[in-house]
Amino acid sequence: MSNKLLNVAIVAGGYSGEYEVSLRSASGIMSWMDADLFSPYLVIIKRDEWQVALPDGAVVPVCRDDFSFLDTSGQHIKFDYAFITIHGTPGENGLLQGYLDMLGVPYNTGDVLVESLTFNKFVCNKFLSTFPGIRVARAYRLAHGDTIPSTSDIVSDLGLPLFIKPNVGGSSVATTKVKDEEGIMPAIQSAFEEGNEVMVESFIKGTEVTCGCYALGGEIHPLPVTEVVTHNEFFDFNAKYNGQVEEITPARISAELTQSIQSLTAQIYHHLRTKGIIRVDFIIEPDGIPTLLEVNTTPGMTPTSFLPQQVVAAGLEMKTLLSDIIMDQK
């Protein structure tokens, strides 16, 4: 048996407004890498360059021909595995996965189809709503060039308040909770500045919860459920990353409802045929039934993120779990 450490690329950055959040997630993942198993390297992807940040502070370019680099001593190092933690394009929409597939480099997320599907919130929710027991909110999808319904028609169909957000974004960037008809068009314009498609979604009243999930050896394992109590209008960027929220794990809900959410999360993991760790967000409506908000296949791994909390609540360690996932997929 070889004692060679696996060269693991912790791939962060990307092209979206979640660039800085991705770097924070990468920092968390780097801290959990098992030095007895892996040689982790931070790989930062930008539109015009891919770079490796070396432990000695040097920054060197990535050779995209074979996903490798030359260190400062001239040694050629090829990556054995990619742990993708880009929140947004190109790591969360299938583009990077296609590149890695062509090179035969394993990675921690779903494949090209899974990632392109889950990155499109509207299409993903419509797909999942075809399965029994998965309820989603009413919504429109708007694209540049579409005829936008009148604000009065939107209010008549979806009611107020409602949410307007980029259809392919995350971290609540350019997301607006609209309380009156006059705010609809400015919110749509704001969302279009972040992406080419906009999602207009009915407001769902209830208790917000989120549940992580992973698989090892083909067996799916949902994690404890977290209750999200935001101090803002909704669970926006500041609530997610600047501490303006209470995150209660395990959630203050019944054991029966907890089991139901975990079961739904595991079903969604199975239906999507995804891999690695995902997180699924729900609203428990007054009728006691969870409504799906969205699926996140590259969930945040920052100090304020849900997944590390849920892993601890499950009696696990991030270091061990990440090692198990990498070795399971290698």
C-alpha cells in the first residue's frame, strides 16, 4: 500500500458575487484536512487566471492541460482530487465538473447534469415537485427578452409579500423581499444585474429550517436539522455571514417533524443522484408540512455555516467526515 499523500485541490473563488464567501469556506475546509492523508492546496479560480496559493506564501499558475502546477522548487505536482467550494459559476453549475471529468480527476459534488440542474433554482424545484411529497412555492422564471407580466398580475397570482432573486445565484445576493407592488420592478432589475434569469417566488410563511446530507458507500445519511431565526427581514447575506441570525441545532421541532425533514432531504439527495455533502432548505408552513426552498450542492463551510454545526450535533468531526468522503470517491 502506497504511503503517498493525495494532492487535494481546495477549489475556491469563481466569477460571482459569492467570491469572498467561497474563500471563507475554503479556509474552513483547509483547516479540516487530515495531514496524515492529504496534501491540500488552495486553488483560486478567477475569470482570467487559475492560481495555487502555496503554504510558503508564493502564488503559482495552474496548468489547465492536466490540472497541475510547478512549485517554487520546480517540482511538478498533479492534483489527485478536487474539493470544490465555489459558490456560483463555474463550480456550482457543472462547468468545472465537466473539465474535471475530461481529465479523470474525481471531485466532491454531483456531476455536470446534477450541478447544472440544481444551480437553476426554478428548474430544480419544478423537477423535484414531480416526486410525491415534495411541495414547492409558486414562482415565475424571467429571462432577458421575456415579456414581464404586469405588476398587478404578479401580485394577483403570487400575492404580497414576495421574493425576487437571481435564478442562478446564492447567498441571497441581489435578493429582495418585496412588500408592495411598486417595489417589484426595481427588485427585478436588481436581480437581473446579478444574472440572466430572475425568479419571482411567492412568500412562504413559517419556520425556516435546513438539513445537511451526505453519502458514504452508497448509504445516504441526513444530518440533524437546524432552525433558522433571522433578525432581519429574511435570511439575507448579513444574516448568513455577519451573524445577524440565530441558528438552533437541533431545531425546536417535534421528533416526528425532524424525521420527516430528514427523510425528505435523503429523498432529494437520491432523486438528484448527487454526491458529497449537500444542504436542503425548507419552510415548515402552518399546516405542519415542509415546503422546499432550494438545494445547495456546495454549501457554505465558513465558521458561521450550518454544516459544521450539524456535523458536531451528529457526534461527528468535520476532519473525519471530509476524509471519509474524499476516500470514498477517490
